[in-house]
Amino acid sequence: AGTAAGTTVLTAVPTFPDAGCKFIYAYGDTAPVATPGTVLTDWNDFVNGATYQIASGKKVTVAMVNVSTFAVTGSGNATVVAAT
């Protein structure tokens, strides 16, 4: 949970993306799918350890993508717990 109501802090492991990659994220009522090899161009840039305004109970997926092709190289998801 974040420090302000309705916020959460998201972290990913590994802490930094592989060389030539970056982290992106999306969320919803169900966990967005990020299958390796899939191209994702409409997700948001992710900053590890940053505070996000996402409601409790939403499902968030963080994916690592190649910066040239936006092809997924790995991903994970979790249920958000936001501050109240």
C-alpha cells in the first residue's frame, strides 16, 4: 500500500530490466495477459518502486519488453492492495 488513500507501491523482481528492455504495466478487474513473444504497445511505462493510483482488488501485470520490438520477454501479476 502507498502512503495516500487509493495508492499502492509496485515493485518488480528483478529490480532492473535486462539490457535492451524496459518494464511496462497494465491493470484491470482481471490480470492483463502478457505472454512471452506477444507485442504490447499500449501499456504504460513502469518505474520500479514508484507509487501508483490503482484501487484495491484490481489485478496488475508488469511485463518486461524489448525496447525495439515491444515483444514480451517476461511478466508477472499481483492483486493490488491500496492505502485506505
